[in-house]
Amino acid sequence: MASTEEIQKIMKEIEKVHVEKIFKTLNETTAGIGAALRILYEQGGSTTSGRLCDLLGVSSARVAVLLKTMAAKGLIKKDKNVLDARVTVVTLTSFGEETIQKIRDEIYKQINRVIDHVGFQRLEEYIKISKEIAAVVEPLKVMF
């Protein structure tokens, strides 16, 4: 069992690193529009709004708002399914394809910078340790 001093030292080191900043930056890149673009790209450029709901893990109302915003930006087009008008088919526009490619390129560049700075083996070890930590950490039981 870890000593109080060891626990306090780790807590101070975690505060210095601001790990949440690292993950927030990565998550913002893939949140919302970015996540929907990525899914559309991975689905071959087209899918249904219902499938997007499932893959994003959000309600149809949230996806509807997201798709409206994306359509207004020219990233996607929405069409009713010819066999079932209740189904909305979502397709990437050429601008949407260009945008997701730029996002992917930027993510690759950022990961490349991390690998160059930290080293591939150290990064792999960090990911392995992070997974081990995630497996044992539980939500706080104290409610506010």
C-alpha cells in the first residue's frame, strides 16, 4: 500500500502536468462535428442519421441539431431515403471530405510531434499504464 507521502507526491505531479488539458485538446478535435465527419468518412461518405445516433451515442434530437449545423456549413447534404421517407441519408460534400482530410492530417502531425518528442516506446508505455490506471480508478462515491 502506498504511503500518504507517495500519494501526495503523485497528486502534486498530476496537478503540474495538467493531464486533463492534453485529453481535452484531443477530445475537442474529435467532438461534435469532427466526430460526425470522421464517422461519415469511415462509413464511405454516407450513412443514416439513425446510424450516426448509434455511433455517436447521442439522441436523435442532438444529431438533428448537429446535422443542421453541418449542412449550413456545407459539410454534408441530407436527403430522404427513397424507400422510407422517415430515414434521413447523410452524405459528405466535397467540402466535407476536404475538411475531414485536413483534420486527419492535423491529427497525424500532432501525434507525430508527440512521438518525436516523447519517443514511440515511451508513448506506448504511457498508453499501457494509462489503461491499467483506468481499469482500477472508480468514480468518487462522495456526491455534491
